[in-house]
Amino acid sequence: MRRLPLTFAAAALALAPLLGHAQAFPDKAITFVVPFAAGTATDQIARALAAGVTAETKQAVVIENKAGASGFIASQQVAKAPADGYTVLITTNTTHAANEHLYKKLPYDPVKDFAPVAALGKGGQIMVVNPSFPAKTVAEFVALAKKEPGKYSFGSGSSSSRMAGELLQQMAGIQLLHVPYKSNTLAVTDLLGGQIHMMITDTATGLPQVKAGKLRALGVSGARRSPLAPDVPTIAEAGVKGYEMGYWFAAYAPAKTPPAVVKRLNELLVKAAHSEAAKTTFYEPTGTEVFTTSPDELAKFQAGESQKWGRIVKAAGIEAE
């Protein structure tokens, strides 16, 4: 009888350790590393999903905020972590689509160093100013900026926030001073204190300040008005025709994480994202769209987004730092 190069039994034995690991996963706490500060939208979604994963697995999920350097610190940490599924990067297009076009040298490779797990959501941003600022509309802001080029500043604590401001300058024909921060929450603090004049930040960070009367909303960055702020026009309808800018969330594990473990992480995160608890604690209050994918779909989505962000950076005339 002819012997096969690899019998079914041998194949099963070879796969057994991987399958057993996947079936047991997770059997201890998982760490979600967040590249931005506590209170940011990325931190909020990480905590909402962590609660869902814990409810499903009965294992703790630890949130570790590693803010700064435009996500470099957190991304490096996860890229170098053991590829066992117990360290997961909960991040945005900042680290995995924009940074490679904004910096000449990255201390991590957004493709080669990671195993895509799942997309987690899409969101829009909101343009806000201090209530004492004289402009009450986008058109008035643009008029002031045109009158005195370079006088007014905008802050940003993420690539999404920065690119929103850069795109506004390009499309409105104005010149603003960019002030970078480690996180959007820190930029909002300075905006509240009058140290900067404007920022376009994620709705989760900016809208609560607007509702509290501490900031004034001039416009939202999406193609449609936010259901959370229906009286606030889009930046496009408020004077900058064609303007649109958003952001997305996704989860990544270190490269070479076993496919079966990645699949299990995907199942846990997708289920958590679609849970009623996540909808009521994060998605609905922040106006974020539930947007989930398979690992392969995330890889393709990321590639397309990287090309898009590259075009925006080039069109905005930004030179890589």
C-alpha cells in the first residue's frame, strides 16, 4: 500500500497544539494597549469592548494607555510583544494609515509587524472653538483666518485631528499655526484655557464640552450631520464645499500570532462591538458607527485607507517629518 507523505493522523497531531491553544484561549488576562490618553475615543471604545470580552470569557481585560509620539510608543510595544494573543493594540488610522505618510522613519511597520484582527468602528469629528472666540460659524472663522494669515492656531492630538485641520486649510485657502499634542484631550484642555484657537477633534472628546457650554461647535467633519448634534452643520455646508474627514478604529495583534487565536480574538471583539452594552456605553453616545470586519477584510481596508491618507497628505503639501 502506498504511503502518503503526511497521514491524516500526523496532520491532526501537528495541528493539535494550535487547536488546543485556540480552544483554551483566553485562559488569563488580556491587555488592550491604547495609543492615546484616558478619556479619548480610542480609550472609550477599548473599555467598552473590554467589558464585552470579559463578560464572554470571564477573563479580565487590562487597559494600558501608552499615549505620545503619535502612537509610536504603543505600536512598538505591541509589535514586540509575545505573539500569543494576550497583547492587543486598539488603535485608529493614525498608527495604521496616516503615520507612514507623515513620518520619514517609523519605529514599527504597520503591515509587517501586525496581524490584523478586526475593524471596530467609524466616526466623525467636530470643529470647536472657545466660546470667547469671535467666529460663530465656519464661514466667519475662514474670513478671520484669511484676513490675518498665520495668526490663528489649531491643535491636534492625533493624525486624524491634524489632517482634518490641514485639509481645512487647503480647501478653505487659509493659513493656520499647527500646535501638536500627545492626545486630543490635552489639546482640548488648552483650547478651554485659550492657549489655542481651534481644533477638529473626535466627537467623543469634543461634544461633551460643547453640550456643557464650554466650547462652541462650528461644524462636523462628516458628509452628514451627526445625530448627536443635528443643529450643527457639516463643515461642507457651512462654507467649505466638498470637505469631509473621518476616522476608524481597529484591533491588531503582534505578527505571527497563530491564526486560530486571531480568529478567536476577532469573534470576541466583533461580538462585543455588536452587543447592546457597547452600543449604549460607546457607539450611540459618541455617534460612532459599528463597523466590523474579518482579519482579511481589515487588511484590505487598511491598504486602501493608507493609499487614501497618502493622497491627502500629498495634496495638503505636508512634508514627512
